[in-house]
Amino acid sequence: MTGAKRGGGGGIAEAAAPVTPLPLSDTDKKVLARLKRIEGQVRGLQRMIEEGRDCHEVLTQFSGVRSALDSAGEVVLEQYASGCRARPGEPVTPSDVVRAVKLLRG
């Protein structure tokens, strides 16, 4: 996976080093299955809005999608905190975990 990182100097983009994907664990596969279900829920939500469905129904679906995303995020956070999602040779520090929790919590 490649991408651009934002540098500290005035927003100039720097090329990121190529990253080798981590192998998928059973937990990763379960999270991916959850995300596919969430994707279906979001598509259903889009259809509901296009069809002009009742606001209460739409908001209920929004709540379900948000809850499902939060749940999947918690699983990934637990993996990260236990070191399972860390890159080889890059241990997860307590400050890394705090930063990840803050990111997930918004």
C-alpha cells in the first residue's frame, strides 16, 4: 500500500515508503465480513432516502450502521492494543494505544 503523508513543513506531501500488508488473521476476516454487512446497510440507507422513507426509519438505520461501525472499530482497536496489528519490529507503545483510542472515539 502506498500513499502520501503530510509533512510537518507547510503541508508539502512526501511519498510514503511502500508497506507490505500484514497477513489476515481470523479476526481480520471477521471484521471484513462485518464491513461487508455494513456496506449493505449503507446501500439500504441510500435506497431508503432515495425512496423518501420516513425519517424515523432512516434515523434508526443510521443508528444501526453507526453501532456496527463502532463495534468493528473496537475489534480492530483491541487487536492493535494487543500488538496484533503492529508492523513487525514496531512495538505498540501505550501512547500509540491512547492515540488510537482518541482517533476511534473522535
